[in-house]
Amino acid sequence: MSASQSSPASIDEHEPPLSAPLKLSFDYTRSVGDVLGRFFTELRGRRVVGVRGSDGRVLVPPAEFDPVTYERLTEIVPVASVGTVMSWAWQPDPLDGQPLDRPFAWALVKLDGADTPLIHAVDVGAAGPAGIQTGARVHVHWADEPVGAITDIAYFELGDTPEDVPEQTDDREPITMIVVPSQIEIQHTASQPESTFLRALEEGKLVGASTPGGKVYFPAREADPATGQQLTEFVELADKGTVTTFAIINIPFAGQRIKPPYVAAYVLLDGADIPFLHLVTEIDAADVRMGMRVEAVWKPKEEWGLGIDNIDYFRPTGEPDADYDTYKHHQ
């Protein structure tokens, strides 16, 4: 798929840089402990609680440690589902994932019985920003199916009459873990070296950036790490290399696409001066070793895009292992 040995790569410097939306997302998972666990469990039952601090204040949402003495807090205090708007800001164009799909206010609401406010959405209906003001009385509108999260408070509505909460028996275990989906979306514009690297991958080529001193970095870097100078010379590399170090993945995790055990290895391509991470398969994980010679296995050409995943994985070449001195500085 690529050159058998490194060679200068022809680059069109007048090509515009690549640009595309980049969406990063993950599920943030954490244990919640006794205090927050109680808070989320009570929300599931359509109740709100806080915690009392050493100065007598009731903190909502509850803090695990006292903001005055830093001691652990334990005294749980029930508070009302009705409160007062302390301050607010208007959200004219709701974003995906926000509590409402129509214009609403973000507000700091101090619930009756609490001494600190919590931030949440307030629905003012068709009144718009004229329908809310500091000092307005609001009440919780509960989610139809509470699950033990802050989103069990769907939003606040104007008025100081609490919603009717039906009596119910909840035999579920207390909340001990929460999962919060997190994401950010940006428009990423690649640098010239990055654009060169990605365009080459789309053609089945592996291109690194060369420093004035002759070191070749793969993937291509924006600047020479030693001098900070921009890198503008590019070299096409072979799709063979040497395993410099590796890890055997034995533990399954969320989103995993390969069944353990499998090997993630740093591969030093022939002609490159820095290894990069990829999969090594077609060999028992226990037989992978440092110095092993490997070659790229490319996906079918029709599946190629602008990504290093055009290489499906690396596999052993069957060649003798590389001499230790050729990769010892990369462990």
C-alpha cells in the first residue's frame, strides 16, 4: 500500500487545510457516596434534601464536605420543592440536551428551607423573558419517570404551589453510581502537516514530517519539538515496522469494539523516529514481543477515509526480530 522504504513525498502547498466538525462524547461514571447517594435517591422519590453545615446553613445541592471546616457532612435535611428565584439569565435558543426545547430561563433557585441556591431551568411559557424576575416564586415540575439524577427535576414552573406527588413504594436499591453523558462539538481545522498526513492516508500512504536535523515524526507534527520551527518537509514511509512496547488488554470496558484479550502496541515504522499506537493481531496475545516485525493490514480501498483506521491492524511479518539497539530508545 505504501513505499517499501522512506522517500520524499510530493505536497501541494496551495491546497486548503482540511476542516470538519469534531464531536467528542463519553459517559462520565462515578460513585456518589453516602450524601450525594441520598440526594439522588430522594430525587427518585420526588423529594429534595440538603445537608446541614457546621454554621447551621442547609446546603442544596448537598456538599460532601463542610465549606467552612472541611469536615465530612452527614446531617440530611429535607427541604421544599418550592423556592425563590435569586437571579436568572434568558436562553432564547435551547441547545440539544438542555431541559427544554423552547426558550426558557436559567435561574438560581433557593428552595424553602435551604440557604444556598441550585441552578436549573424555569419554564415561563409564552410570556418570554418578561415572565420571570428576581424574587419570583417557582416550584419543581418532576420528570414522569424519575431515575435518581438531577434531571428528575425536569424544570421549574412559576407559582408557589407544589406539584401533587402520588404516594408510591420504591423497592429499588439506593443510588450508588451515576452516569452523566458528556459531549462537546467543535469545528476542527487541521494544520498543513495534519492535512498532509490525512490526505495521504486517504490514498493509502503513510506520510511523516521531517525536521531539518533529519528526524521523521509520524504522524506528521506541526513543529520540530527541539526548535519549535514549522515542519514543511514530508516523507512517505513504509507500512512495516517494529513493536517497541505493548500492552495486553484483558479487561472489558464500555464501548469496546474488540473482545479481550488483544494487543495495543507502539509500532516504529521503518524510516520513522517515533512510534505510534495501533492494534496487533493474527497472533496470540501472549506471543507478541518487543522487537517483533509487523506490517499493516489495510481495509478494502473503498472503505478508506481520512483516518489512521484505514489500517485495520498490524500483523507479524515473519521476519527475524529487530536488533534491540534499533528501538531501545523508544521503550
